[in-house]
Amino acid sequence: MGSLLLVLLLLLLSPSYPRDGSARRRRGTRTQSPGGRSHPPFWVSVSPDFKAVPLGGSLWLNCSSSCPLPEGFSLRTELRRGETLSGPRWVAYQLLDVRAWSSDVHCFVTCAGETRGATARITAYKQPSSVILEPPVLTGSDYTLRCHVTHVFPVRFFVVTLRRGGRVIYSESLERFTGLDLANVTLTYLLPSRPGDSGQPVTCHTRLNLDGLVVLSSSSPVTLPVPAWSPASKALASTSIAGCVGIFLVVGALCLRKYLSMQPPT
């Protein structure tokens, strides 16, 4: 009995005995590298993690880590690389002539034999070279509005809007255009004419939205023309004017006759 108690006591005092909670504590301990060295967890960060640049532009990406003694930094990308700067626990990479619509850039850091990474997304865009609204043409009872947007990229992230006197009269998203090349876009819209429309300013606007980056462009204002008179309208107007003149002459003659009849004979 005494030997059994002694064995149990030795087991309880042994460091390898799984006392309550020790399994959870062991899962939270520092990991072991292949060489047997222990090292704490570390993070890797890339900044900015998203960037939209004008087509053909350049930018800097900063890759940093919490590793106290990083063994190496590396970058994986299809974009053209430029200069590289470094400091304690960080490396900055320059990326040149960005022309791809969307590119993932991967930064890796090795610490105590373990490699971790972070990813940034780089997007290129092209603001319209010009936004031109043609002078409106009145055909029948509708104004034809035609807006030209030149050399835009990527087209599917643009929205074209027409405004009359500052108020939106039509807006269209170009998301159905999925091409990834520079493109020209023409938007045509028939605006029903209303009384008082003539002389109102009309403008065309574009809006590009790339994950929070908003790029706006607009045309010069044009004026809605005064409706042209058709031959039938001209004839009707002439007849109306002639009728009014005739009525005035008759009324004037009657008034003059009555005036003369009221005068005493001389």
C-alpha cells in the first residue's frame, strides 16, 4: 500500500503528468522551429492593401512585420518593379507603369524558419479624356440628347448622368460593358419636351467608383432650343393674327361710327 501511494505521488509531481488545463496551455505555447528554437507568432502587413492608380502610374507598397529578427522579405507580382527601400522590420517596393485592370501583389516575410504573407490589390483606371454633350435637337415632341465619353477604362465601373437645370433626368450604369480596353462611349436619350423647357441648361456627367475612389467628370452646358414652328403651325398662327386684326378693325369702325353719331350737327 505504501509503495502504491509513493508511485501516485511521484506521478502527480511529474512535469509530464496532464493536470487539469495543461492540454489547453500546451496548445497556446510557442511553436518550435525545425531547429528546435521557439518563436512567438508574428504578423505580416502590406500598406496600402488596396490602391487605384491612373493608367500607367506608379506607387509604393510597404511590407512590414512584427518579427523581431526577420530572415528575409520577398515580393511576388506581375507588375513592373522599381526601387526598393528597407528599414527595421519593413521593406518598401516601388511598382511602375501600372496598366493591368486588377493585380494581386503578395508580400512574404520569413521569421525563425516560418514564412507568412499579406496581399494587396492594385487597380488601374483612366479618367475620360473628354465628356461632350452635343447641342440638343428637337424632333417632333422630343429633344435628342447625345453625350460622348472618350478614352475611359474600365468602362463597366462608370455611370453616365444627364441633368437639366441641376436635376437628374436620366442615369445609366455601363456595367454591361465588360471589356478591359480603352473605349469610347456614346449615350443617346430622348427627352420629351415640356412647356418652359426652352432655354434650360443641360449637362452630361460621368462617375467612376472603385471601392471608395470616386472620379467625376462633366461636360459644358448646352441649352435646350426653342421649338421650331412647322408650316401648319405657321399657317395657323397667320390665320389667327389676321382674324385678330380683322376683329380690331371692325370694333374700331363701330366705335368711330358711334362717336360720330353722338356729335351735334354743325
